[in-house]
Amino acid sequence: MQQLEYIQVDTGANPDASVIWLHGLGASGHDFEPVVPELGLPGDAAIRFIFPHAPELPVTINGGIRMPAWYDIKSLELGRTVDKDQLVASAAAVAALVEQETERGVKPERIIIAGFSQGGAVAYELGLSYPKRLGAILALSTYFATADSVTCSDANRDIPIHVYHGTQDAMVPGFLGRDSVARLQSMGYTVEYQTYPMDHAVCLEQIHAIGRVLRKHLAL
């Protein structure tokens, strides 16, 4: 996969922390750009937000139409069938952005990986397998697509994981979020799970909760 294009938003000069936030199917990095000022972060926090754009791929469940996608979804039945090779390739492409941030002087443990829907599945794969300790995984309205295949790194065995899901989500039903939490717990991870009365979306209460998580893990 080619190097990912992305939107960058710095909240201050010389950022010492980074948040890489992955969008969902058919969207773009612009989707979560407006979230930054709503997080309620301290005015003196210098954080670099990276919002990558997924490449365009044909998506089976949408009739093979090409659209921004981190991987192909072949079926929505039960836990859904996805192209795991493409998912892993996307995780590797995002890992290159992590490496870029470390080269810019940000310590890996101050890099947080967030993802919505498809982007959350990639965030799980990347965050659990990355060979250096990362700051946290934020999984929004998503599912653990590679639970049976991910190679977990020792460095991230205790990585904080925060899972958020809408109780009215028809696109990624709540049982997929709950199953992800159960799978992670069975693998020995500690997970914080929060639900909100919403569909396949984000809400202001959730964004404020994410802001508190960022303040906690980045010691802002």
C-alpha cells in the first residue's frame, strides 16, 4: 500500500504527543477534523492530530463500487467477513505514520491510535501488534475483525483500550462491540467500555469522554 495522505491539525507549537484517528467506510480524514476543538483539551496542550485518508477500494457489500476503504467487506452476516490481508496492510500503512511521528520526536507511548468503524478494526490490529509501547487504543463503533489472527506484541500487553458504541447502532450492532470487549478480556487486556444512546455515529458526550481519556493518558 502506498503512503497514506492525511490531514494534520496541531493544537500548539512543537507537539510532544500525537493522535492518529482513522475514519470509517466511505468517509475521509475530514470526518473527524472538526472534533479537535470539541475535546476540551487544555489551551497549552501541544498535540498533533493525524487524520489519514483510506485508499479507494472496490467494496463487495456495496456492489463492488470503489470508495475510501481500509479493507473490503464481503458479508455483513454474523461477525462479518472481511479481507484480512487488506486490513493488515492498512495497519502497516498506519504504522508508517507512527514511525513518522517518532522520527519527528514524539515518543511511541505518547501516540494514541483511534478509529471509527472500519478504522477501529485497523486500530485494534495496529495497536495490539505494534512492537513498541503505544499510548492507548480508542475504538469507536467498531469490531475486532482480526481477533483470531492478530499477533499481539509484548510491548502492548497492558495498553489501555477504550471502547465506545451506540446502543442504537444498526450498521455495527452492539453485540459486535460487546463481543470485541469479551475477546479482548479473554486475551488478558483491560478494557473500558462505554455506550451512548446513538446510532452509528459520535455524540458530544462521547467526544468529551475521549477528551478526558486523552488528558489522562497524555498527562495534560
